[in-house]
Amino acid sequence: MKKIKKIKIKINGKIKSITDDSKLSAVLKNLKIPLNKVAIELNEEIIDKKKINKIKINKNDKIEIVHFIGGG
Amino acid sequence: MVNLKKDSLIIANKKFNSRLIVGTGKYKSMSECAKAIKLSGAEIVTVAVRRVNITDKNKPLLMDYVDPKKITYLPNTAGCFNSKEALRTLRLAREIGGWKLVKLEVLGDKKNLFPDMIETLKSTEVLAKEGFKVMVYCNDDPLMAKRLENSGADAIMPLAAPIGSGLGIQNKINIHIIRKQTKLPLIIDAGLGQASDATIAMELGCDGVLVNTAIAKAKKPFEMALAFKNAVIAGRQSYKSGRINKSLMGNPSSPTRGII
């Protein structure tokens, strides 16, 4: 049986281990992110939410997921 | 009669009936925030852009309490100290759901929270070119306000006093001068402490006020939200009604003729 390879990435500043060859959509789905309420950056570039199932995540990638919170 | 229903606040071609904008920070809970907004009558609320908490997914979301379809969210760059951070924040905000109307706030000092106007000006130019409708937090300097206007700002938002200070309007003359020189919406942002401060801003001819701390941190936020709502209406009505001239000496209200 082929061993599942894991890679380390950073999501919102926290190191996470994910399955190698994952798509961005799978990572977000795992985190149960409500896509209509967030914006996503991959390595400081804003990602078009419609294209997340085409984007492959690589080792050491940095993902930022932001939303609106209370503020002045 | 001053018909306040027909006296709308227009920002970037969008009409609003309320001239009070409120912040959504510093409340004890989301439900308290939502109720205060409702009582204030505000149709625009400022919001911050921050990281999603990926470890606690059950944390309540602002959007679940304040419906962005009913209340206009005004994404704000509070906490940004340079143009790069502010632009990144607002581009992300736009991506969340197509928000183009934004509040630009680039701070220059962590203690007094005064705006860094050089960075603010630079950011305004870029954002306007990218199609954003930018409401700009600025100091109360008429020259800088003019430059912002020329850079494509959609609203000028001078401070009354440092953010969260509750000191009220410190420089009425400058606010008055800015009012005289600009046709852009002029909104007092930051530093108000009590309802009467909002009335003074409106009487100076401002088009609106933005309040957060004074409501959120009042002992009774709901009552204070209502007080600010009424204060803004009173101030607007007073401004539109044309005040009397000031006089150094007294002028009796009762006729002097026929005194017994």
C-alpha cells in the first residue's frame, strides 16, 4: 500500500500538516471554512474563490483566511 | 419644515437615511453589538478584517448577527500602519464579497493613533484607481483634506480627537473650514464621547458622524445608541434651520413696550 505523504504548510500563522497533492479547496473544506464569508490569500496573493479546486498546495505554502469581525 | 426623510446622506451615489455610522468593535457580545446598531438606526457599520479562527470553528461570526444585506458593511483598515498593509487589507475585504465602499485608516503612532497622512494620501490614490470608493480617515487639516479630495476620496473623515479618547471636537474652526471648502461628504470620525458631541458636529455642517467607543463602552450602550441617533437628527435639523447670529450683549425675548 502506498504511504500517504504529508507536507507542512502555514495557515493563518499556524503550522499544519496536510496530505501532499491536496487542492486548496480540500484544505478549506477540511477546516469547514464558509467560503462566502471569507477571502483567501496564498503566499500573499489573493485567490479567486472560484478557482480553489484547481490550485495545488505545495510544501511551505502560506495560506491566509480572513473575514469580517467587529471593529471601529 | 426640514424634511429629514428627503435629506439623505449620499456617499458614492448611494443613499442613506441615517447620518450616524457606527463601529462594531468593543462590544461585550455580538448580540449586544447587533442590538445597539438597531437602536442607533445606523445603516452603515464599520468592520475589521482579521484572520479566521481556525482552531475554534464554532466562534460566532459577525455576519450571523448583522446581516450585510440589510446593513452596509464598511470594511476598515484599522490597525494598519502603512500603505502596503492597508491596501492588502482592503483588497481582501473586496474579495470577501464585492465590497467597494471602504474606510481607509492608516495610523502613524501607536499611542495617539493619529493618521499618517503621507501613507493615507498614497493609499487613496491607488485605491481610487482600482475602483474603490474610499472614505478616508484623516486629521483635521483643511489642506490635507483638499489633497485627499483631489486624490479621488469619496468622503472626508476628519477626527474630532484621538480614536477612543471621548474628548469631542477639539478643532471646530478647522472642521468649519473643511466644510466650507468641500462638497464631498464630511463625516466626523473618532474621538466623540457623548451624544452632544455628535450634535455639535452636525451643527458645524458635517454630513454625518462615525461613533464606536462612545456607544460600545457607555455604561448603557443601548441607551447611548439611541441618544446618538437623536443627537445626530437634532444637530442636522438645527444646522438646516439656520441659527441666529451671535451677539455680545443681551436681547430681551419679551417686548419692552407696555412694561407696567
